[in-house]
Amino acid sequence: MGPGGLILEIIRLKDVFVSYNEETVLDGVDLKVNDKEFLSIIGPNGGGKTTLAKTMLGLVKPWKGEVFVAEGLKIGYVPQHTKFDRGFSINVYDVIISGRIQSSIRFFRGFSREDKSHAAEVIRALKLESIQKKQIGSLSGGQLQKVLIGRALVGKPDVLILDEPTANLDSENKREIYEALHNFNKNKAVILITHDLEYLNENKRDVVLLNKKIMYRGESVNRMDAGHVHS
């Protein structure tokens, strides 16, 4: 909330067009994200969901339209496919606290007491205490995904964007990840790209259906055309 309880807009896309190799991926997208909002984005493969996330992050530039991001806004990002070398000798704790590195200077000086406190807080929230000294290469898919989310969270972002963080995970790992996101959302915004319609049906959330254009925005996935939701 802004001053006087006003809703604070943190991200806005206005008539945004993005193309790859002359193929339109985002077609006149208008979207607004408010502080402390939990926004779920669904749609078919190739519908532009990941491109939308990268456009918000400034990693992709639209050829037409405007992208507004609130001044000083810190965005955390957990991509869909992280190229993480499991053979690299590094443990869970070191991966998570590496999210506190803001410059090469910080890396060489080491981490502060505040950095370590934030890392410990995230490790507790994601229930990673028992594996924090384990090597990354020994983790299950669900454990690794939680570690990568932890690395994004430890930087204390104002909004967290996640691209299918629960894909191919078992129900217990999904539950723990969603629980962590709900706790984060008490004070910050979450933008979740997902195919998990079961979760959306069980939790009343603001949902955007994207298929190059925004086809629907509301709280009920039941009203959507299933042909647009799935690939």
C-alpha cells in the first residue's frame, strides 16, 4: 500500500508488442501489477508467458509499447530452466547466500552479519536446515528448486517472478513451495507462471490467461476456454 492506504502500482505494461524473427510473441499486452499482489499467469506453451516475464525484467525490449517499473523496485527471478552445473562443488548454503552478492567487491570482502541472517531466515522458511551443507549435485529436483527460490528470496526483492517453479515436483515439494510464496506475499508481490490448474482452483488468486494477448483476467479458472490454457 502507498501513502494513505492507496494501492501502489509497481509494474505496468501498456500496448506492448514483442517479436522474435518476425513472429509476434506478445500482441498488444496491457497489464498492471500492484504491490503485495499475487498474480498467476497461465496459457499454452508458446503463448508468451516467459517472454512477458523477461519483458518485465527488462531482459527483452518491446518494439512497440511502454513498460513502467517503479523506481528502485527490486525484482527477484527464478527462471524455468536454470543451467546449473550439478558437478560444481558448492553446497546449499553457499548457493543461497550467493544471492546477497551485489558486486564483485562484496564477493571478495565476504558476507556481512546481515547477509548471513537473511540466508538463515530463508533456509528456515524453505525448511532446508537439514540439507544446507549438502552438495548441489546430491539434491533431488524438488530440493534444488527450493534452493534456487531461496537464492532469489535472500536478496530481499520487492517482487518475485517465478517461471513454473513446481513443474515435475511431487505434492509435498509443491506444498512447501506454495507455502513459502504465500508467506512472502504477505508483504511483497508474487508473479507466478504456472500450468498448475489444481492449485489455482484451490486458491482464489488473480489469474491472467495469456496467449500472445491477454485473453482473460479474473479469479476463476473455470470460466476460461480450456483450449487456450493448455498447449
